[in-house]
Amino acid sequence: MTIRGLITSLSAGLALAYASNVDGQVVVTKKARPAKTIVIDAGHGMGNRRSGVYDPGAVREGISESDMNLAYAFETGKRLSEKGFNVLHTRLDNSTETPLSQRAYQANNANADLFLSIHMNAVENTGARGPIVYYQNGSTTGSNLAERVSGELNSLTNSIQGYAVNSNPVRSNNYAVLRDSKSPAVLIETGFMSNPSELRILTQNYKQISEGIAKAVDDYLSNEVRR
């Protein structure tokens, strides 16, 4: 199945499980654990940087990062919902305006316990590979979450052939979605679309990688509760 076909299929399934919030942007699952709310942001999309302009993100071999981000956000959200969390999404398609400046604020307005922004990487060096997880400069909780997610993704290199560990897998930055979030937040670059081999890995193993993200979040929040 193509990534576009996958998104169409997942969207149809989500229509049965999700209902629009009054804000019109965030979508919330009906199966909920209200005490722990996770907001998932699929990076890029319509109106990301300019109103009315679609931002596909990186594009390689006819596949857009925006589509890939949606597929991973849907699957990660599904798995977190199955674990009993209340899951919200900043966007569910490529046609609804979702400004970058508003994404973290959607999470803040929902009193999120945790914020995930999912992306794919792309650079000129086609040999670059491996997941990278970013957290806000100076954020201890963000750093702890990033380490947890990175560790889980790196462990998948043992079961997904060719999936590699990045030489610098956890990094700090000042991205808007991290800076503006009131809850622990990470921006996850699941791998490099610019690496042809890793692009195939990312398209073929989205369920396993999404489960890794969900497991890391579950472990992190469970550990926080015990403290």
C-alpha cells in the first residue's frame, strides 16, 4: 500500500474513533484516560508557515514528509489510545489550516501532559541516517523524555534490518513547537527520507516504529507517576 493509500485507510478508521473538539483543530479520541492527555502533531501540512499554502516538507521519490508524518501520527495515536491515554491530534489531513504558531498552543489549551511533534529528516548527504529526538533548550523534563524516546527507537535497530543509530541522537533546540509548549515536549525525526535505504525502512516499518514511540511515552509517563 502506498503512503497516500495508507493515510486514506487510517483516516477512514479514525472517523469512527475521533470526534472534533470545540476548537475545531484538535481532535480527541472518545476512549480516554483524562488524567493523561497526549497531543500529537504531524509536522507540516496546509497553512503551516503561510495561510492557504500547503507545506509538504521534504519530498523524496514522490513521497511527501507531510504524508509520512500523518501516517506515523495516526499509528502512534492509535497505539497510545489502546494503552488507555487520551490522544489528541493537531491535524488529520493536508487540507485543514494548521499554522505552526498555533500547534503548541492547541496542546496548552487542552492541558496536555505531553506533546509530540513527528517529522522525517532530509539533508543533502544521502548517507545520513538514524532517528534524532529534539527537546527544548534547558528543559530537564524534555531532555528526559527525549532520552526515553531515543532509547526506544535505537533499540529497534536490533529488529529492523538497516535501521541505524544516529551519531548524535538526542539534541536540544529552540523550535517553536518545543519553546511554546507548557508540557514536556519532543520533536521526533524518525529517520532520513534523503537516504533511499532509510526511506524504504520508514515506509515499510511505520507500525513498529510508531509502537516504539508509544512505548517510550507510556514508560516515561508511568515513571513520572511513580515519582
